[in-house]
Amino acid sequence: MEIRTLRYFLETAREGNMSRAAERLHVSQPTLSRVMKELEEELGKQLFTRSSYSIRLTDEGMLLRRRTEDLLDMADKIKDEFRTLGDTVRGDVYIGCAESCLIKYLAKAIKSLREKYPLIT
């Protein structure tokens, strides 16, 4: 099972129509139908109830839709994290210091960093 196949499945489920889903996915309708049939064969379950102009998800299809939404959200999050990996420095900084009148300067420096870099917490 490939992520591309799951994206095709989700779009088909959302559209409720193979032709419209194929158009949105920029693939031919026969290609999309073949990929959905192969997915059903791979899983050993019928995912759609087909009629002349529309399709409906079966109970198994509804389950796969929920799981697919979760998986694709996670896959997109991974891509985004790796896309920005070089752009962001992450980690924890721990500062240990004794009580002193100089602490106020450290607090001001941290405050100005927070204004410039709002992701600092």
C-alpha cells in the first residue's frame, strides 16, 4: 500500500465520484478505477458501493478513510518537519545562575529574544 494510493482513495471517498476525483487528482478515470480495485484486492475487502453516477463507502471503506486521514496527516507533518529542518534550530537551553542583581539583564535579553523569535517559550 503506497501513500499515493491512499491519497487517491481519500480523494475518491471525498468526491463520491470517480470521474471528479480523477479530474482533481490529474489522472485518468480508468487509472483511478484500476488503482482503487487493486487496493480493494490488496485489502481483501470491498471499499465502495458503486452505482452509475456515484460511489459510497462501505463500512470497511469508512474505517479505511479514518485511518487514511490520520496516516496522511502524519505523512504531511513529517514532510513539513524535514522541509524546515535546516531552517530551525531546536532544543532546550538551561541556564543556571545564582541570585544576583544582574539577573534582570538576563531577563531583558530573553524577553528581547522572545519578541524577535516568537517560538521561544
